[in-house]
Amino acid sequence: MNGVRHYLLALQFFTCVPVTGALARWVGYSPQMLRASAGHFPGVGLLVGALAALVYALSAHALPASPWTPLVAAILSTAATVRLTGGFHEDGLADLADGLGGSPVRERALEIMKDSRVGSFGVLALLLAVLAKIGLLALLGSLGWRQACAALLLAHPLSRALPLLLIRLLPNVGDSATSKSRPLTERIGRRSLLTAAVWALLAFALTGSLLRSPGLGAALLASALAFAWMWRLLRRRLQGFTGDALGATQQACELACYLGLALAA
């Protein structure tokens, strides 16, 4: 039952799904539990991807047959994921872009990232990321709505598994010691990484029958390359990671997954 509690705690922190009242009391909270919940981030991604796939499938069937249908379905499914997550990862992408684009000096970049206001670099990064996401999903959907749905079911869990490696490989240079989310980014154990891997493998199993082997391999390779690029960038510019960097890495890996699938189609 601890696994269920940890999953619900991750769901509470990284989505807008209400975990309140008696359920919240049953789940409980401690820094140790919050740290253990990190392994379930890909499981949260599987739920997000399932919702997005459902919205895409319903849109594809409800809308009139048109060359524009995959694009509209992509927009609606993306809006559904933003509503479910509260734009949590997109906010991290914008903040990281503002920080790294705003100053080459590490300390100043970290200071900019703490500012709640969004600057020009953040707006550009967010706009380009959302456009690329919608465009790639529309492209995959033009090959068949099942392709787009499978892409969503794969990309969301996978893109939430890879950033966990940053916690393992780099020091946390962002959150203050008093932050409630600090336990999430202090360190990650092998058990949590194994849990995340199981969730990612489940996503591969669910989509394997819909996506051909070259597509799955391309998606994994592209996501891994995106992760490696983000790891190198963060190590060079910040000498570590922040919560915003984890969100930005999720976005980069998600986009790379769609791109890999599109290139292999």
C-alpha cells in the first residue's frame, strides 16, 4: 500500500487532481514519502498521457473529416494536459530560458530564474515548444489518430522518467532548504529509479502494438539525446540542476520523443 500512497502523493504535487479530505489523511506526508514518490513521476505521466490520448481520440472522431482535424485534436489534447498539470513543466521551461538567456553569469542566471515574471526568452521558448508539440502531434495524427494517441501514451511517462537521472547525476543548486519540495530534489535512490523504469517499460508495452519497432527505438534515442543535451547544458551553465531545470528537461524529452516518432514514420 505504500506504493499507492507514494503515487497519490506524486499526483498531488504534480497535477491539479484533488487529493484532499480523508484520502489525503490516508496518504499522509513526510519528507521521506515525498522523496520516495519521485519514482512515480512517470506513472503520473502515464495518467496525463492517457487523458491527452482520450481527448485526441474523441476529438478525431467527433470533428468532421478534414485535413485540419489532426491539428485541432492536437490543440485540444495539449490544452487538456496543461489543465491537468497546471502548466507546471512549461513554467519550468520558461524560467530556465529566462535565466540562461538573461545572463551568462551562473549566480545571476539563478537569480533571474527565481523571478516569477516571464521575460522575452521565456515567452519565446514556451511559444516555440507549444507550437512544436502541436505541430508534431498533428503530423503524427495525419498518419492516423492511433499514432498520435500512442505517441502521447509513450512521451509523457518517458519524459518524466529521464529527468530523474539529473537528480542522480547533478547537485541541486536551486531550491532553498526551507522549500516543501526540497526532498524531491535532494537525492534519488536506486529503488525510485527502478520504479520509474517499471513505469516507463509499462508505457512501452502499452504502445508497442501501435508503434512499430523503428519508431519506438527512434523515440527512445531522440529522448535520450535530448536528456544528454540538457545534462551537458546544466552542468556547464549552472553546475547543477533546479526544479525549473527538471521541468524544462521534461519538455525537451517530450518534444524529442514526438520528433523521433515522426522521423521514423
